[in-house]
Amino acid sequence: MDRPGPDIICSMDETALRELLDAACEIPQMLGGKKIPLSEEQPTIDFAFATVVSIDNIKAGESFTMKNLWVKRPGTGEVIAEDFESILGRKAACDIIKDTQLRREMISQ
């Protein structure tokens, strides 16, 4: 690059950036296959991720709110933390006791 400056050695121009981005898009295509966790990674996944848990007793027909649901570790439950907001406002299909990891059948459609 023929521009002046103390950090120019680690900078790039538009052409270099385009080449980098194009190459970054090609790499996954060259690798093929699907990216899935290895069985050895499951204990870490279970610990590191969270699932939706009741933080209070919930009666059948009661709406899910931030006062009776939250996300907690370990991530071994069926309803993952990513789904938390989509559950708020829906109703419980059955009685749920405090500190229970939610399962899909506990959520009314």
C-alpha cells in the first residue's frame, strides 16, 4: 500500500477487503458437511448454555411472565434460552412447580 501512516502495515484498501470477504465466503463451501458439536463437547454445552425455568409455582392456564419464568444453567432442558421471549404471554398447559425446566408440552398452543 502506498499510503503514509504508522499503522498502514495492518490496514487494507477496498480491493484487499473485497478479496478477504470473498475468500471468507468460499471457505465454508470448500469444507462442506455440517457443523455440529462433537459428543465430547456436550458437557460444556450443557454447562455454558441456559434453558427456560420456572422461578415460581405456575398454575395451569396462567400466563408466563418475567415474574414466573427465567433462564438458568445448566442448559439441559428442552426449551432453550433463545426461546424465552417467545414464551412470555403464552399460557401454562399444566401446573408447574418452582425450579422446573420447561418442556414443550407445558406450553399451551
